[in-house]
Amino acid sequence: MKTYKTRNEVPVEEKWNLADIYANLPQWEEDYNRIEKMAEEIKQYDGNISNGLSLFQYLKLREDLSFLFGKLYAYAMLKVDENTRETESQAYLDRAKQLSVKINSSTSFFMPFLLSLTEETLKDYIASEERLKYFEEDLIDSFRYKPHVLNKEQEAVLSQLGEALSAPSNTFGMINNADIKFGDVTDEAGKKVELTRGMYSKLIEDEDRGKRREAYKAYYQPYIQLKNTIASTLSATIKNNVTTARIRQYPSALEKGLFGDKVPKEVYENLIQTTKENINSMHQYTRIRKAKLGLDDLRQYDLTVPLVSGVKQEITYEEAYETMCDALSPLGNEYIEILKTFKREKYLDVRETPGKRSGAYNLGVYGVHPYILLNHQDDLDSLFTLVHECGHGVHSWLSSKHQPQISARYSIFVAEVASTVNEVLLINHLLKNEKDEQIRKYLINHWIDQFKGTFFTQVMFAEFEKKIHEMAEKGLPLNVEVFSKTYEELFREYNGEEIVFDNEVKFGWSRIPHFYRPFYVYKYATGYASAIHLATKILERDEQTLTSYLEFLKSGSADYPLNLLKKTGVDLTSREPIENALKRFSQLVEEFSNL
């Protein structure tokens, strides 16, 4: 695998093309000035919406402003993520965030105004102005929020606090992406070098237990050193969320987090409860892992090493892309042609470089196209990451193509379905075409580990979030000791009693960025369960499921997430999808055990 010391060394075809958003910075500045003027102009509607026409003019201006701001913010964010150490890019992103606060302040009057109208008056406005039909569904839906919207003055104050309330999350982001320095590990030449995230993902799966342990200790070292600082940022995020939920009169922070998607809290609680009732297969897998590795003491750094040795596959980016297109062919020609466009037109940023944001994501930019960040390591995990993020990318592409701006952006709740269907199709493709028995065992083991990470670990994270929010709601202290005790107890409960706990285990909470987006991670698990159902049907050549699934990808947020999934045959208000997924996991563990 080739490593790059600077971004300039990366081939141009493996770097995304931000010129599709803005060809140069003067164009960005031009839109910045336009948005500032529009934010001033939109303020003038405060107290001046009195009929259908003025309501339409306000909403049209707000949508135009939102379109421009989406491009402006995306460009600044993507530039920062190319190199988080670059202060000039950071300055542009800071300006975009300040502009966001200004926009929110200028529009904060609207929701209190709208909810001061009777539904009858609003319908009269819509009847008098035909162009309001475009906004009708959103306007009527806004009345759901009536109990949670404050008066005009209070909303204005809250919007001005936006930047301050997001400060803990931004601080953790800078610590995690720009400032953190991992400990040293021994390279192949026997020299000590500073660990990177990319190196860690490889070393933690190394067959040499000493290398795994060294990488594990080096990786956790800065998080433990910064534990009090990070506990402070996480505590502030949780308390901000709880306080905002109280101010807006939600029964709990959890219900505030679920309200936008119209997901009853029973779906969240069901997920946790059903998983814990079926946790035995997970514990069985831990026991198999300990026995297979021949260890007296199974530790956290032993939990991701492949149990089938001698099958280290190097998969270049080119090979990975070709494999992805073959694996996803059951989704049809249109889907595959979109994927080929992504690569040809440089929608992906492929390689890890110093300072680049860690991990991977897809960002859909309405009116432009999706952008996908990777840190590709030429291995099987990177192939799965590519397939996962391209699932999000095609979802963004199809929703933007088939939906107007108002309903093009899909909910995070359904996002993980599109990415995980791809992963399930990939593993089935690999198993179907692999004749080597050793590699087949390796792939089943890999699928089990993927399942564990995407489902069980995310449910554990979801329960951790629920517990620490409930503590904050009771006025209990949130600090290093509380976070560590809660996390350690859950880790033991989910992973079983076979593991000997190193000191690092209990600090797992300190390295999870998703905790700064409260009540987000559970969607990975519900998405995974939904995806297993859909992918199974698609592989069985169920044409009705394929058709309904492709329609789902084109639907954006045209309906509530649970309703969109019901149209594909998945009902998450019942326990059935979760139970079916856990049953599949149990079968995989049994199959692997027999092998």
C-alpha cells in the first residue's frame, strides 16, 4: 500500500473536484455577500406576512438562501477536511458558521409566527396563492411542533446561542482531528514511528499480538491523557441537549431527538431490549474467539483480529471499485452507471494524508452532486467502506434527481439502510464467487465482525447515550468516573465475561464523535436490520422488493422514515426486523463454529 506524505502527492483522479461547487474563492466570497444581503432582506418579513402572497415570497426567499448557503458551507467544510491543520480553510468554515447563526437569527421569527396562525387561516393563505402548494405539506407538518416552539423573542435568543451551544462539539472535533498525537509504534524496520489512524486500523488486526497491544496502547494514550478535557466537552454537549429539550418542553432529550423523524421512543427502547434478550449469540462468538486464538486472557485488542489466518488480501482502489460494481449489479444498470460516474467525475477523495479528516462520509450537495471522503487502505475493510459510502452517495444522487429541494434531503434514519444493503450484497457476492475454503471462512468471520460493529456496538452506544442523558435529566454529575463506569458496565454486558479488562476499555466513550450528535447511533442498528431484510429479498430476485427499494432511494424525505420503510416491507414499529437480524447473526456464528 502506498502512503502519501502530502496531499500534492495523491494522483488527481483520486482527489475530489471542489470546482464543481466553486471554481475559485472569489465565487465563494460573492455568494457569501449575496447570502448576507438575503439574510437582511428576509428579516424584513418579520411582522409583514399577512396573506398568501407575502407568505410565499418569504418561503421562496428562504429556500433560495438555503440553496446558496448549502453550497457555501459544504465547500468550506470539504476544504477543511482535506487538511484540518490548514488555518486559512478553517477561517472560511468559521465565517460560514457565523453566517449560519446570522441566518438563523433572521428567520427565527417565522416558526412562532406560523404557529400563532390557526390551521384554518393557513389553509386560506394556501388556497389564495397557488404557488404555496409546493410548501403545503411542510407548513401543515409544522403544527406538530406547536408545543415545542417558544415566543419570537425567546426563539431569537436561542438562535443567537447556536454557535455557543455547538462549541463543545467543535472543540472535540478539533482535538480529535487536528490536535491529537498518538503514541509511537514499531515499524517494519524496527524504528519507532507515530501511529496514525490508518496504521491503527491495520495493526489492530495484525496476527502478531504484541503489535496489536502496542498499537492499542498507543491509540488510547492521548484519549486517556485528555480524559478530563474530553469528559468536559461530552458533558457540556449532553447538558446542552437536556437543557434545550426542557426549554422546548419535550418529555425527555430522547423524545426530542426522535421527534423530527416521528419515531416513537418505543422503537429505540425495543431495539435495546430485543438485542439484550438475544445477546447469547454475541457471547458465544466471544467464547469462540477466545478458543480459536488459544488465549488464556482475551483482551479488547484481540476482538478484531481475523480468526482465520493467512488470508491478508490486498485490494487496490481500482480493484475495489470494480468489485463493488460487480457486487451491486442486482440493483440494476442505472445504479451501476451512477457509480461509474462518481469515479469518472471525481466525486471521491480517496487517500489518507497528514491532517486529513479521519474516517469516511458522504455529503450530498443539492444542485451539484455528492462528495465522498475516504481514507482508503487497500484492504477488505476499505472495500466495505467504499461500498458503504457509495450507498449513501447514490441515495443522495437519486433523491436530488427525483425530489424538489424541499424534500431531497433524506433523514439520517433511512440513510444507513442504503449503505448497509450494499454491504450485505457485497459479502454475498464475495462468498458466492470464492472457491477457496480458507478465504470463505475468513469472509464469514469478517461478516460476523462487521455485524458486530454495525449492530451490537451501535446498540451499546445507544444505550450509553440513553443512560447518560437520563443521569443529566436527574441532575446527577457527568464526569470521567461516571462515563467510564457506565461504559465499562455496558461493554461487559454486551461482550460477555470472557474478556480481561485493560485500563483502556473504560475510556472507549472518549473517542466516539457520534456522541456529539445525540441519539444518532441507534439508526445504524435499525438501518442494518432493515437492510438485511431488503438485501435478502433482492438477492432472491424479488422484483417487487427491488422496485420498492429503488423508489425508496428516490424518495428523499417525501414521507416520514418509518412510512418510507413500510413501503418496502420493513416495519420497525414491530420487533420482527430486529429479531430477524439477530437470528441471522446467530446463524452466522453457528455456521462459523461448525467450519
